[in-house]
Amino acid sequence: MVNITKKSNTLRIAIATATVKVSKQETIDAIEQRKIPKGDVFEFARAAGLFGVKKTSDVIPDCHPLPIEYTAITYEIEGLTIMITVEVHTIYKTGVEVEAMHGASVTALTMYDMLKPIDKGVEIENIRLLKKSGGKSDLKNAQFPEIKAAVVVCSDSVFENKAQDTSGKAIISRLEQWGINTAKYEIVPDEINVIRDKASELSKSGYQLVIFTGGTGLSPRDVTPEAIAPVLDRNIEGIMETARRYGQERMPYAMLSRGVAGFIGKMLVLTFPGSKNGAEESMDALFPQVLHLFKVVKGEKH
């Protein structure tokens, strides 16, 4: 199975359709009048389709078991054709398009089984995904080359060449996925005034996004939050709350991170942990959706 542990829970919706075609009007009449010998076709098929949605991971080997929050199965008759529509919702890490198509398949097969005694010409014509939404796939083609970004590593040991930077380079690599070029990459010591002055300098230089990595923990030299918090014009607590929650689900010490986030003027400042894993998890938790802020601050509709 595909590893989805890095993904976040979001609302996922999928709509699939299947088409059942009968060979004579008498079959449609019998369905509508509830005169099929095996029972009410629409209701039996709907019940089977619901089971099909729920049991998808039991019969499709690579599908993940997931919570089904909502399923609706509806029908539309046009001539000798019955259109089946299956809509499935979940709040989870992966989508429900296979669940929707499996539900449509089972619904159609149940109708076929119930109708074949009275109509030997019944056919299932197609099963397809009509629509899907949710997760980062909605933004997979999004690019933000217009954002001027900087990455600042806060670390005494890296500044003194006693250690190699891994978190800053990991952040730069992740930004590239969204078309963002890091125009400035710097390493500074764990000093409140140095970090604070760097933030002010970058703001005055027209940077729109600055990510500080390191110094968000609880050791005596971890002072990045103390440096940045007082100069934020608008604190956005939900950003780092989201990153901490995401991290806590994956390792037990993420709750100890004291990172802050907000705007200095028009520049968005994020403060991430100094470990490579911590920085990457923060990126996974927040990007690219956090970039929506730039539209909001411009007053654009969303």
C-alpha cells in the first residue's frame, strides 16, 4: 500500500457514475412499479452499493481502510438507460474515488442480477469517476514563482561550522516544488538581537515569505520565538498550532516546539524546528495551503 502517513486529514469528496441499459420499456415499467420478482430494484441495489462503498478496502488490495462519513446513491432514468450516481465523503488522508466507483459498480451489478430473469439484454455500459476534490491534489499544479522568499538557519553550531545545515536545505527543496525560488539563504547564531535584526532587514528588503529554522525548542539557547514574537504585527496562532498537531501525530515531542508565525508588515514569517524531520513535517503540514494568505491579504476573493 502507498505510504500516506505524511498526508493530512482533509475533506475528500468523490462522485462516480455507472450506466445500466435495459432492452425494453417493459423492464423500466416493472422497475418503476416495483414488480421485479426479486424485489425493489432501486432499494436492493442502493443497499448493495452502500456495502460496496464500505467494503472497498476488503476487495481492492491497495486501497486503505478509511472512515466513510457520507454516501448518497441516486438514480435517473432516461429512456432505456438508468444512470447511477454515487457520492462519497470522508475526512481522511486519502481520497474516496475508488470507493465511489466500487459503490457504483456493485449497485450496477446488483441491478443486473435482479433484472436478468426478465430481460436478457441488460448491459452495464460504463463506470467512471465524475468528480473528485480534497487534499493537495487540488493544488498539485499550483506554482508561486512571484513569491520572494528567504530561509534563515538559526544555529550556533552551524554558524560556527561545527555542524552541517540540513533543515534549511530541506525547506529550500520543498519550496522549489511550488515554484518558489529562495532568493536568500543565511545562517545566523542563536542570538535574539541578530535574529530580530535579520527579520527586520528582510522585511525592508521586500521579502514576502521568510522561514526561520532552529531555536524553537526549550534549550537555553533556543530563542527564535523570543526574537520574532515581539516584532510580529499580526500573529497567526493557527499556523503553528496546525504544524504542532501534525507533528504530534508522528512523534511524541512535537508539542515542545514553541514556533510562532505571523506578518511583519506584508512579510509572512514562519519559525520551524531545527531538525530536518521537524522542518519537513512543518512544510508538509502547511504547504501549499498557507500560501493562500497572500491572496487574503491582497483582498482577493477566495
